[in-house]
Amino acid sequence: EFWDTEFSSESILKSTMNDFICGQYNRPFLESFEETPMLVAVLTYMGYGILTIFGYLRDFLRHWKIERCHIAREKEEQRDFVPLYQDFENFYTRNLYMRIRDNWNRPICSVPGAKVDLMERTSRDYNWTFEYTGRVVLDVINLGSYNYLGFAENTGPCADSAAEITMKYGVGVASTRQEIGNLDRHEELEKLVAKFLGVESAMVFGMGFATNSMNIPALTGKGCLILSDELNHASLVLGARLSGSTIRVFKHNNMQSLEKLLRDAIVHGQPRTHRPWKKILIVVEGIYSMEGSIVRLPEVIDLKKRYRAYLYLDEAHSIGALGSRGRGVVDYFGLDPCDVDVLMGTFTKSFGAAGGYIAGKWELIEYLRSHSHSAVYATSMSPPVVEQIITSMKCIMGEDGTTIGCDRVRKLAENTVYFRRRLREMGFIIYGNEDSPVVPMMLYMPAKIGAFGREMLKRNIGVVVVGFPATPIIESRARFCISAAHTKEMLDRALSVISEVGDLLQLKYSRRRIQPSLSLPCDDIVFEDIDD
Amino acid sequence: MNVGTAHSEVNPNTRVMNSRGMWLSYILGIGLLHVILLSIPFASVPVVWTLTNLIHNLCMYLLLHTVKGTPFETPDQGKARLLTHWEQMDYGVQFTASRKFLTITPIVLVHICSAITRPVLVFEEESSPKRSSRGIRDIWGGTRTRRNVAKERQDGCVCFGFAGSSMSFMTAALPGTAAR
């Protein structure tokens, strides 16, 4: 307890400093990203070095036909053609990824609720091919699905209403929104989303990834500037690149870095002509899914107002999961949703459906209805999915007459705090904010990535592990997603198993040296790929 | 497995040399190589140092300046496919901390190596008949006379090592080849 109070008092001190600075935080902002222990970093590099040496050895053996080659090759007749891919580009996939491939793409055969059924599979040639034994691993505790409020279920009011609507409207819409695929259910859903978020108007799209990648090009173009966070999701990066605007990256959640970029942009203007930028758009996420950190929204809004930039907030993971009423990160900080220019989110995570939305002022949404690629060319959302979202959203808002939604939001917050506290007490290094339901636990070494995934599955718990090159080279992690559907017994069982596996694999690295949070002035330069 | 799922870094290879503990691991790697070579029974200490220098330079040349591209597919449609790791570092920005460190280490290594293989000789005050056979004085203070011909073989090794390490230095210094 001594460490906990020292840690929390240190961070409360920092956040009261923040309060003094911007006066808008109404709760302590406790984030920590403990630094990698040096010995662990050295051993991680050694691990990758050994794997590289063995990779070269195996490639040599495969080339001289001493070992059988399982990789897809060109046929004999195509031997003189230009090869399909460079051998070296595939090095990582065939020598490192293939060894631990059984931790990903696991087929599930039930609804991904708090417990899930997996199809058992084995491999006789070291993960090159898989065979199904025919057995099903039942009741695996699911710590990997984005099921924050537990709406991924096949019974209950949401599923019943979705089934009813399928009987009435069918499953496919067979058109785009602009042509003849605009159902009355879509209109009702959009009004409901706008009411949920507290804004004027909203628009929904069939796919969450496509919401970002197809709408950012409609909002900005050449001559505009996009300031995006270092750890933004691939959909935001793709949308920014497709738009043709200049992209500048600021350090993760670092307000000094963002302010410096804003000032430089306004003072110097566009690169060669020094004309003023047409628009400056700051793109941030509510919860960053790989770090578990929450954006410093009060400070971002303060900067946005001071420098007259626009703000695009991607609440893919935070909508429904944060806030006392479940309305997302804006509700969590107690801010006004009209301060954020473009509110974006997805229905995949907290509503148990699929798709995304963009919300904001009425003029913006009307513009997007005719100018967004997704609205004009992509098929609209399917009716049962629409109904699932309507029912679950009404449940969260309390409009269905019960308190189920309210209870779930509170249960998620309790589960999150409990799980994080217990993991931290056990001595694991956990990244991120104390209130975020995404819990990344550091593994660091490449061998432990595979070992952790397999050991957890042996003990009937399903987790998601991530390694290089998806993460930085020494920061491989296992990512847990807490759900309101997890009961305390499930969490206790999961925690005891994690502790057991952590002792077995020596994962308890924490030395309680909490890195001072990211509110340091940025004095090292970020080298980025400049292409004008 | 996808590059950059957790971060918007287009080519993670550019950041590898800046990561925490990489420099220490590099030094420890050289130390490990040296210790392994020391365990060869018939090699004397100067020969082992020379071998360390040579093998280190060879490996660094192969890894940093010969192998091109990335071991994974990057989302930028292969901009780095024809670039060596040295050129990819920090997206081609010159004189960053990692580049300076990687340039200085082989130079330091070759100086240590030479100091151990050819320790500095005191210049002897000889009488005039011997002065004519003074020969070329090299930078470590010794003179290359007939007495020192037996050490020529070690000189040769040292010169090889120096040439290898200066290659990386020149690659950094020439702006045209490195900055792309």
C-alpha cells in the first residue's frame, strides 16, 4: 500500500499542476508507462539476434534443398519471371512469425462474449499447416474481444429485436445510402446517435475502418495540414494519406509537442510558398488501443481554441466504455461535445455490432452525405446491425426502462480498476491510464510472446499478443480487454492464471519506477518521412 | 502480422538503433565476440584483438551497408527496398546520435587494437650513423626500420581493420550516397 499511495500522490500532484495550468481536469489523470529494464532490453535484442542467425541458417538449408521448403514458390515454368516478392521482405514472416503463428487467427465457434468456444487445431509441421482435431475447447475466458459493455450476446432484447427486424427487412440492403439503400431505421439510428452524443447531427457507415479512411479525404485536401498523434490507428493514417494533405506527427499525448507544431505551422505556413494553411486538423483518438492511454482532451481543446484549428476525435474504443454515463471521453472529462468539431466512433466495440459514425454540426454532416466516398459508393449498414445498435444504445441511455445499461457502465469501471490494481500489485508492467479498459501487459522478449499465448490457452484463457513489427522492437505485449460481462470470479481466475504463467515465464518485471508522465517539454527531435 | 498496427511508424527499421539498450547491447556483443575469440587456444592477445576488429567490421559492413530492404513488408509500397540499413536509419537524416555512435565505435576499436598490437615505442636518441636508417615515422611514434619488419604482418592486419572502419565513416561523410 505504501507504493500505491506514493505513486498516486505523485500523480495527483502532477495532475494538480495540470489543474493549475489549464484548470479543466476535474479528476486525477493517472497514466504510467514504466521504462523497460535495461537487462530485459539487452536480452530482447539477444533474442532477436539469435532468431535472425537461425533464420539465415534455415534459409541456407532451404536454398540448398537440405530442408523441405513450405513457402509458396513460383512454378517451374515461371522460373525466369520476375519473382512475386523479394526473399528478404518475407524473412520475418517465414522465420519468426511462422514459429508462433498458432497464437493468431484462432477460429472461434460461438458468440464472443465473456466466454468463447475455440476450435482445437494442431500442426505437425511447425505451424506451416493446421489440422482441426474436431474437438471444441469450451468456455475459454475471453480477454481479447472488444466487448466492453457485454453486448456481444445471442440472447436478450438486442438479439430479439435484431431477429425481428431481419424478418421484416431481410439482411441485405442492396444499395448505397445515396441511391435506394436509405432505410427509415438508418434515419432513426442517426437521430439516436446524435442524441446520445449531445450534438446536432450524425451519420452512420457500414464499416468502422472505412469511416475514417473515406471521410478524412472528404474533410481535408491539398493545402491543409493534419497533425496526427504518433500512435494513431492505421485507418486514420490511411485516411490522412489518401487526403493528400501534409501530415505532421506529434509525440504521443504530448501537448508541448503539439503546441510547438501548431505554432510552427501558423508562423511558417505551407512548405515552400509560406502561404497560410487552408485548414489545420488535429487528429487524436479517445483511447489508444495498444497503449491503453487516454487523450488529454481538455488540453487539446484549449490548444485548438487558442490556435483556431479543428479537432477530429476518434472514439473507437472509448465510446460506451468511458464516462459516468457511457458517452465516451468527452463525458469522462465533463466537457462540452460542441467543442469537438468532428466526433467519430465505431459500433464494434461497446455496442456489439459493426460500423462507424461521424457526428457534429448539421452543416458538416449534410456536406458529408454528398461528399463522402463511403456514403456515395459503399453499401449502407445492414438492418439487423442497425437494430442491434438502436437497442443497445437505448439500453445504455436508459430509454428502454431498465437500468441494465447504467449497471453495465458502472460494472466495467469497477472491473477495470480492480483488474489493473491487481495486476500492478502482482508486479507486472502495465501501460496506460488507470481508467482505460484496455490493459497492455509487457512481455518484451520474442519467445515469451508465443509462450504466453500458448500457456494461457492451455489453462483455458484466450488472450491477444502483439509483437514486432506491429509494436516497437522491445515493446511486445499482451493486450487484455476488460468487459462488463466478466464476473468477479472470472477475473479472479484469470488473474491467478496470469500470475502463475507470469511466475513460470518470469514476466514480473516491474520495479515500481514509474516514468514521470508525458507532460515533459519535448526537447528531442522526431525524424519523420518528409515527402513534399 | 502487420507493420505499424500499434504505431503509425511506416518503417520500424528506422527507429531500431535509437531504442533503449541498443547501444549497450552492441558494445556487449563486441565484448562477447572478443571473449569467444580469446578462448581459441593458440591465438595471442594481439591476434585476437585484430580478429575481433576484423570480424566486427565485416559483420557491420554486411549488416549495415550490404543487406538492402526490410525483413517485413512496409505499408509505403517498398520505398526502402533498395536502401541499406544505414540509409534507412532515421529516414536518411544525417549526423543523428545513432549514426555518430556507429561511426565512432569502429574507430575507437581500431585504436584500441593498434595500441595493443603495436605499443608506442620510445624514440631512441641514437648517434648519427644510425640516424640515416631512420625510415618513415608513423603516427604511433615508432619507426619502420629493418628491426620492425617482423611486425609488418601485424601492421597489415591493423591497416585492413582501419580501412574497413573508415568505409562506414566515408559513407557518412559523402552526402550524395547516404542521403536519399
